[in-house]
Amino acid sequence: MSPRTHPSRPRAYGKLRGMAPEERYEDLVDEFVGAEQTEGPEGVTPPQGGSGFGRSALRYQRKIFAMFVRGRLVLKLPRHRVDELVAGGHGVRFDANKGTPMKEWFSLDPESALDWSALAREALAFARGHGGGLAGPPFPASPTPDTARRAQS
């Protein structure tokens, strides 16, 4: 077995400073689908390769939730969560070279200290149609103008 696929190998997804982003993403794929599986226990499928959008993507029931693009981890998350991450300086909205950043896609700065595994679990929970599950409690609802006004009163 290679060191990458050895089950007893300690993992620190996204926390290993000396590790190249490509290696961090390979570890993330291993975590979600295993080194030699075609589908993970949660219905997650590994990257299929090829060309075009999503060639490096982890998918849940054919929905992309995480991918590796231009040296960065890209995740599909709720818009308010992307807003939080961008405001916190952890990265930018993903732009698929179309000139328009996507509202629910986040491109993590490779130098960010955020845990790749935790973020990918959030994205998986979002792809499943809820914010709970593997990532923890459900995502809070986005405030509406009415609820925002009530909160200020």
C-alpha cells in the first residue's frame, strides 16, 4: 500500500502546511470515496476525469459539491455561507472563466487555514438538500427583510 492509501496513516486534511494543494485534494477524495472504491458510503462518487467543467469533481447523486480547479478547492455552499467565507478573507466566489462570479460557489485560498474536510462536509450536506448531517446543525435561514427589521427592534 502506498502512504496515501494506508488506513493507519494520520490525516490532517487541509492543515498540512507543507503539502501541495493537489495532494490535499487527493487526500480529500480518499476520505470521501476511499482509495480504491468507485462510490463512497454516502453515495459520493470520485472525479471522473476527462475535460470540461467538473472533471475533478466529487459528486453526490451526480451533483457536484467539491472540485479542484486552478490549484484551489472549489465548493458549492449556500450563498450566505459563501458571503461569510469571502468576508472573512478565506477566498473568493468561483468564476468558471465566464466573467461572472457564481453566488453559491466558493474558491478557497490555498493559504487559508480552514479545514478542507470540514468545508467539503458542509458542501456535501448542502448537496444532499439540507445543512445538517455530516457537517453539524442545519444552516441558519437567510434573514428576510421582515425578520431583519424585527431583530433590530
